[in-house]
Amino acid sequence: MLTGTITYDQEFLNQFEEGIDPFDPEHGRIPARVLGYGEMSTVMTISGADPGLVFKRMPMFRSQSELEPYLALYDAYLQHLTAAGVAVVPAAITSVTPSKGNVVVYIIQEKLDGSTLVNQAIHALPDDDVQRLFTAILTAIGQVFAYNDANESEATIGFDAQMSNWAIEGYDAANGRLRDPVQLVYIDTSSPLLRLNGQEQLDPELFLRSAPSFLRWVIRLLFMEDVLNRYYDRRQVIIDVLANLYKEKRVDVIPTLLAVANTFLEKNARGAELGPIIADEIASYYKEDARIWTVYLTFRRLDRWIHRLLGLPYPYVLPGPVNR
């Protein structure tokens, strides 16, 4: 499956996956350099592959019957995002079935200059430009939820709009200049959240697949519904974006951006649930989110250690210490 004009060597990718060492991917049969981590994925460049490409690896699929609905959903999600007016980075999506272990999906994208990522740019730009970037994200959120409002009886998009999911089109980092108007490109499409006729199309068990087996029932019972629902609520989506500024060490700009967000919500109010956001909400949201993911990662590391002790394969690449 292909969106855009990304080309890649499937056989080389097969060979890479066959020899990957999830405990130490930089020293596998074909070395890789890890650029970033998601809850279900790892973003890498691969030695010997096109240096202009990044590979997002997702090893949670146990069979072809699990894989095929995901691939169809991925295409549908991109179509709905595009219809909503969101610019999406060109990507190819493919799968590898190694001789042992899970079926692995790779989403392949053009390697972007890290300085063009919004979460990086906010450390280099003046506050006025940080506000312009945030306003551009709000505009995209508005487009998605206007689309959802218009298509509520048929299709609604779940949207993770945090700053690390955006690249700035035509950003001249050397001179610190943003285009006017600011143009953003959405780069994280690996979790295609889409509801058709009110029914979630992404199998939530795929989110749980990377969790330790002894934790899955707790996550399923206490957190899964909340985590999924937040991305279908425009107010929660905005809180998530603002709370991420704690992790990015830009708490100083929250008061200004909060005022911008509340002006946006007031203009887009569709009921009492879109009342103004308060600063304490953002701080509480961040603390709770950071606590959940810290505990989650700790237990994933424990699960990896148990797998290794028992001589069992562990397909996920985990990050080192995360500064939250």
C-alpha cells in the first residue's frame, strides 16, 4: 500500500527484520539507529537502507487476519484526515513476516530535519512564533472536529494533535523563519483512530499487545476506554497538547497559549463540555499521564527481562530513561 511517492526495498526490509535484536537494535545483524519511540512503535533509520527514509516498526500483529483489517483501516483513516483538510506526510505501509515471532508492520516516511518538528522548533523560536504554531495546530483540530460534526452519524476521526506529531512545512530553521501562513504536516498516522456509525474500527487489543500480560486486564478495565475516548473530544485533545508542554520544558508559554485555546473553544462551543480550560486541569492531566506511562514502561521493562530470563522472544524495542 502506498501514499505519496515513497519507494523502498522490501527484500532488504525482510532481511533487516529477520536479524533485528530488539534488546539492542543498533548492533543487530543489520544495525539501526533509533530516533524515537511510541507506545506501540519504534522509529528508526536502517544502515544500508535509503538514508532519506525512516522506518516506523510495529510488531504487535500475530496473524495475517489481524493485519489485513489494520491495513484497510490505515488507508481509510488517511482518506478521512485528508478529507478533513489535514495535510499528511507521504508514507508507504508494508508488512514483514519473519521466520519466528509476530507479523511486523512498517510505516516508511521521508526523513525530516528534526528542527522542523514542532516540539523541537518551540525551543528555538520566539514566543510569538510558538503561539503561531499552536494556533496552526488549533486550526487543524478545528478542521477535524468540524468534519466529525458534519459526519457524526457515519464517520468520526480520533485525533492525537500533540506537538511532536507535526512538522513545519518550509521552515527555515537556520534563520528561524516561519512561513506566513504557517503550514503544518501531520506525521504520526500509526494509530488510525476511526469510528464508523459510532463503532471503533481499531481493535483496542492491539494497544494492549505491547503491555505485559499480567497488566492487560488492569489497563483494559481502568484506562483503555478513557485513553481512546480522549482523542474524540476536542477539549481533551487541546488539553493533551498543552499538557505536553510540561514534558517539553516550555511551561512558561502555557498561560499565553491557554488564553488562545480558550478563545478557540469559545468560538467553537457546542455545549457545556467545551467550557474554558483552567491551568490546574493541564497540570493535573500531565501528572496523571506521566504517572501512568512511567509505571507502564517500568512494567514493560520487567516483562522484557522475564522474557529474556526464560529464553522467550520479545519483539518490542523499549526506550531508555524517559525525562518527563
